[in-house]
Amino acid sequence: MFRPRMVIGTLFGGASLLTTSLSMAAESRDAHAQAVKTFANQSVLHMAAFGDSITRAFNTNGPKDHPWNSWATGNSDNVGLFRRGQVKSHAELLEETTGKQVVVHNVAKTGGKSTDLDEQVEAVKAVPIHYATMLIGANDLCAHSKPLGDGKQSDMQQYTVRVERAIQKLIARNPSIKILLVSIPDMPRLQRIGSGSSCQVKWSRYGICQNLLRDVISSDELSIFEKQWQNANDSLKDIAARHPQHVLYNARLAEYPFERDHLSDFDCFHPNIVGQNLLSSETWATGWWGH
């Protein structure tokens, strides 16, 4: 049975949909075969999880990090004082799928942005990472300012540069690494689900992502945010396309129509335990080891 061996550091037209699903399934089968072949001779697999509070399972069932409930590196044992996990994570699924011991390194950071990726990657420099998940960008979008007018890159252009730099470092350390680059969840949908409800009160009270979730926001402002979100995910897809042997872009979270029941009761922003399980299963099924 899977146990986290190590934790370091600190959703989230019928014909066209069918075409997309078939394409994703074919890509998943190819990726699965490639991953199985790559790690056939490894007795122990080291897995790293990079990102923000979603990967730290912040507020899943209390106002703090609950890494044992992380979609990436959590566990479903639901026993013990400090390992009372309730999530079937990628780490567990990886161990079950490969039959190999999996050592996890969750270096994600609550509140983390792309500016934190260099530090997160540095934290595992002494470890031969075989599989990595990377889910980051929501906080970058929430903190995004207008593009600079003096020739400098905008915040989100820098986001793309930082993500690719982190990926390049990981590939350089282990040319056999497999990285799942996960899309930023559908944040505009979050606004539509919670606007005018008790969620709105919580977003205002805690100052959560106020350039999207504040009490009063115009349709033009919402459209601008949605475009930035789409552009950010497009940039992640482009990064993966430049590193096809090492990086698989997973669009599932950008497409999945999550509901209020998937969100934390504490802040209506982070995934709850149901949401974390959903995140894990959806991204695993269309990931490196999915079928």
C-alpha cells in the first residue's frame, strides 16, 4: 500500500466534443506506453509535485494545508493522526500502476505563483525526479496587472517564461523525466457559480482573487480575465508541444464543469476532498499513465 515516504515544503456541440475526447484518449494511450517503457527498469520512483495551494490541499477540511489530501501526493488510507488522507492521488495510482515504490516530494506552496517555481525546483535538486506534476497559475492570474507600456513583458508573459524555465531545469537533471503540466482550472466558471451567494461573502471577507471575484465587476472585466486565463492555458500547451518527450499538457481542468459541491466550505475557492479526488482522477485518466 502506498505511503508518502517524504514530504518537503508546504479547481483548482456533440461532434466537436467527441473529436476532442478521441484525440485526448489517443494521446493518453501513446503517453502511457512511453511512460511504462521509460521506467521499466526503475525499482523506486521519485515523484515531485510543484504548484500552489491546490496541490497543498489547502482548506480541504480545515483552514490550513492538508497535504495528505492532495490530488498529487496524498493518500486514501484515512488512518492515523497525521496521515488521515481521503484522496486517491497520482502517487497512489502511480504505485498501483507500476508496482513500484513511490517516494513523494510535495514542494508546492500555498499562495505560490510562477515566481516560486525556481525555489521549488531547487528544493528537489538532489533527488532523481522521475514523474512530476505542475499545476500553477491561478495566483498569477489573480495578481495580474495591465501589460507594461515600456517594452517590458507583462505579468502573464513572464509566467510563461518561468514555467518553461522550471521545466527545462527538470529535464536537464533527468532526461527521462515525465512531467504532467496541468491546465489552470476554469476560474471564470467559479465566478459564475458563486456570484451573489454566500461564496461572495467569503471571497470579500478573505480578499480572494478580487480582480475576478469582487462584489461588483463589469462584463468587460470578466471578459478580459477569461481571455487572460485562456491565453495562460494556451501558453502551457505550447510549452508542452516544445518538449513532447518529457511534458504532457493536460487540459482537463480547464474543460471540466465543476460545481459548488467540489469547493471548500471554508472559502468557496479551493477544492474540497471531493474536488481533490475529482482533480486526481480526471487528470490521471488523461495523463502519462492513463488508459
